[in-house]
Amino acid sequence: MPDKTVKIDAQGKVLGRLASEIATILMGKDQPDYQPHISSNVHVIVDNCNGIKVTGKKMEQKKYYRHSGYPGGMKEKKLSDISKSAALNRAVRGMLPNNRLRTPMLKKLTLND
């Protein structure tokens, strides 16, 4: 079965709702032959990532955390400090299942600014 490509225009769409739509497509849950142990062969291309809307005060208040593993190694960034395509990638990653299929699914996601 040949690969299918889905193009999405992100202009004016809300970050979380767009991320859940992309995650559903990448998992293959919108296909009639969905099986959870098989990665779908659908590629998703998202255009106009800079046009994504963020509701409320999230641009100033939402923080992303990461830890180096060392004591005192907690780093944080605000949503306004990172690009919207990076925020979308992180949101989609969080909505995909945490198993060995997540990395192949994320490789099928292309984000264009």
C-alpha cells in the first residue's frame, strides 16, 4: 500500500486542537484498518506553523521544563521563547503513545514555517 500524504494549513488554528488532530492521523486512528501495534503509513505536512493561535495568557505563562539529570539541572523556557513549530512538535509528541512506535511516527511529521 503506497504512502499517503496529508497536508494541513495551520493558519489560525489553535495549538492543542491541531496537535490532537495530527496525533490521531499519525497513529492511524482515522483509518478503518487501525491496529495499535502497527504504525500507519501516513505522512503529515503542516504549513504556516507561525500562524498558529495560542489562547489565553499561555504565551507569557506557559513554561516548558527539562532536566539535565544533575542536581540543580532544571531548565525552563516560556512559550514565547520557543518557535511555534517546536511547541507544536512537543504537543504532538506528548499526545502519541510512549512506546517504540512514537519515534517512527514523529519522523512522518514535517513542520514548515
